[in-house]
Amino acid sequence: MTNQQGKKKIEKTIEDTTHIKQRTSSQNRALWKGLTLLANKMNEMGLDVRKVLKPTYEIWWTKEMIHDHLWMPFQKIKFGTNSTVFLEKHGQIEEIWDDLFRNLGEKFHIEYIDFPNDPKKQHEKNNYSSYEPADEIIDYPENNLGETPF
């Protein structure tokens, strides 16, 4: 292969990968917030690293450890990427999050934590007018079964 052919091949590869909508910086911040929440939850439950990965050591979780030892193996297996930078904007982060919690729930009874999101951005993403938080929280009455009547 000549230098010119190699250069064209690289340009084509870059062109092919630029059409994918990369995860946003907001999604990246939410991911790291979520990893922090998960690390805290696992630590609260007494599930130190040795119980999940290395049975001979007592090491408490950090968001970086969650990322490196839990998140990245799922990402590599599911999408063949080695950095969250390469995750697509829609679907892939949520898919990994759900798979991770399904596995942790089945093996260690960890309750699902909703993926962090910014309600303002979510509201605007759904093509509504600009977001204005409610002034008050509406407390709906419950029936005698502890459920709202609708």
C-alpha cells in the first residue's frame, strides 16, 4: 500500500466514524455521577471490591473503580469500544447502565439507581418550551391501599 492509499484509507475511516452522534458532555457528567451513586450504594451495602471481584482484599469502591472494573468490561463486550468517548449519544449508555444493574441486582441484590439526568435538558429535549420547575410539589391523595386513585 502506498502512502497515498494509506492516507485515503485513514481519511475514509475518520469520515465513516464522524457520522455517529457521540455522547454529550452532559451525558459524560451524568455517567460519572451515576458511577459515584453506585459506588456509594455498594459501599453502604458492605459490598467491598473483594466480595465482588477480589475475595482476598477489603477495598471500598470509587467511581473510577466502578468505571474500570464494572462499566468498561460491559462496554467492551457490548460495543467493542475502550472509552466512553466512543459511545453513541442515544441508547448505548442507558443499555450498559441497565445491563450493569440487572447483573448487580441478580448477584448482589443491589437496587436499581435511575441514571442521573438534568430535568431541564430532558424537558427541552422532548421539544417542550423552556423548562420552569414547579413552584410547589403536588401531594396527591392516596386511597386506603397507599396508591393514588388514578
